[in-house]
Amino acid sequence: MCKDCGCSITHDHEHTIHSNPQLNDKKTLAVIHKILDKNDIEAQHNRNHFAAHQVSAFNLMSSPGSGKTSLLEYLHEYLDARYAVIEGDLETSRDADRLIAKGINAYQIQTGSACHLDAFMVHGALHHINLDDVDICFVENVGNLVCPASYDVGTHKNIVLLSVPEGDDKIEKYPVMFRRADLVVITKSDLLPYFDFSIDEAKAQLSKLNPNVELLVVSVKDSDSMNTLATWFDEHKEY
């Protein structure tokens, strides 16, 4: 259970899953709104911080194993802009270590038990990154298709990754994340011949949830798709 959003579930004797009854309690809802309100204020502070240094910020969200870190490892070969990465995981600094080994400026946040990053965590990490040396800051959120969508971390755009092995049904099953997306990236597209994943079905689901979202199909093994992604980031920089 996420101690911030209260996303526990209950079961009846018919094995039907119901939403947390605490979310019908006015006191509980008031606490949740208070947490999110404070977070939103800090998120705007982060955006002001990015603007002062003329840095564009992108929040990368997905389930674990979708290829967020791999994408950032390879992107430096295609993206002209200098970038830094704030990494979020429950434990270890493995992802940040991978990026640092590639010469990419990265800082690891270990959340302990929290299933998402929030604006306060990102603000703390910003004090460990020299924003004067970068044009873009990526926030690689904790691998989770639910909770990160509820927390504004102070970035300018939300990017959601969905890998081919996960299946195209995840879009409708986890709608909140995809409604918040400015860009959806289908990753590991080189595996399309081996999995029952339909790009057309993914597009159809997205058009229902978020008609204005953009969709890119990418593989780190395909230079053309990586160049297209790099161009998207370059064209959507803002401060």
C-alpha cells in the first residue's frame, strides 16, 4: 500500500476487488489533498529553478523493465543537447551507475518504500546537479504504472514508456498514467515479431484516453527511431 495515496484494496467473499473504503472518508481525502497541494507548490518551485537555468525537464514514467535507463544510455549518441538524469528507485544506485559509466551526469534517489518520486525528492536532487552544464534534465521515475502519475515533480513534459513484452492492453488497464502523457514511447520494438503486440490497437486505445498525445515506436537498436526520438526532445524544449 502506498502510504501517501492509500491505494490498498479489499476483497469480498466473491473474490471481487473493491477500492479502498478509506477514500470515501472526508478526513482521509483532506489529508491526501493537503499532501498533493504541498507537492504542487514545490513542483512549481522546481520549474522555476529549471527556468532560471534555461533547462527543459522531462519526467519518464513506466513499469519496471520497460527500458527507461537503456533509452537514456543510448540517447546521448543521438541528442545534441547536454543532459543530466535524476534516477528514482527503491534501493541501489545501479541505474545511476550505468549512466555515469557512459559519461552522463546522473544522481540517484533511493526512495526506500515510496513507489514514486515527488517534487521534494527531485528538489533535493537538483542541489547535486550543475544545471548550468546541461540543456535537459530527465527524471527517471520509480518503475510503477500507477502512483507516479499522481505526483507533479516539476518537469515540463510527461513521457510514458510501454515496452512490447508488456502487451498493448496496459494502456486501458492503467489509464491515469496515459492520460497524463505528452508522449508515449513504445520501446523494444525490435521484439514486435515475437510478441502479440498491436501498434494499431495501442493507437486506438490512446486516442480514446488522450486524443492529443503523440506516439513514437522506438528501439535502441534502430538508429532511425532513436533519431526521431532525439528530434522530439529537441523540438519540445521549454523553460
